[in-house]
Amino acid sequence: MKSLLRWLLGGSMIFAGLSHLFWARKEFRAQVPEWATDVVPIDTDGVVVASGAVEVMLGSALLALPKERRRIGRILAAFFVAVFPGNVAQYVHHRDGFGLDTDTKRLARLFFQPVLVAWALWSTSPDRD
């Protein structure tokens, strides 16, 4: 089960990263907090492209480097924590994106982020005998 969920997570990360780069860039811009461009010296679109590239790399590494899966899982969990302020900004500033067109939907999305963190950590943890 762990292997299946790890592969699903890796594939999902690659898909999400590619969508950042190609067909969903406008949607992802809704999640970039205003202060992000102060922290990272690039514009909003650059933040979206950079985070998409990171997602593709993490998803690919998760699938291609099985001996490093524990380390990659921790990095991926940290990434999910790092992008959480974008989800908060989307909620606080009432920005639509990805069908999150009400405050209720945007708030519910916030509670999914810990699930992603747990998924990354659990699916990459060592198997116990």
C-alpha cells in the first residue's frame, strides 16, 4: 500500500508541477501571497514557474530514487509546509482558483495540507517487519 501511495504522490507532484508550467499558471497565481515576491526576487509568474519546477523535481526524485525516498519524503513534507501560506493567502484575500470559489471551499482546502504532509512522511517511511 505504501508503494502505491508513494507512486501516486510522485505522479501527482509531476502532474501538478507540469500544470504550473503550462496550462494552469493563471490559477496558481491566485495562491501566491503578495509578500512572496519580496522574499524571492522574482514576479508572481516566476514564483509559479519555480514552484512548478520544484514539484516536477520532487515527484521525479520520489519515483526515480528509491534509496533516497525517506529524505525526499521529508523534503516534500517541508515543501508542503512552505507553500501553505499561499493557500492561506488565497483564503484571506478571497481569490478564486481551481474551483475554490467560496470561502468555505478555500477554508476546507487549508485542512488538506496536513494530509499532504502526512502522506509524504508516511509513504516514504521505512517498512516495519
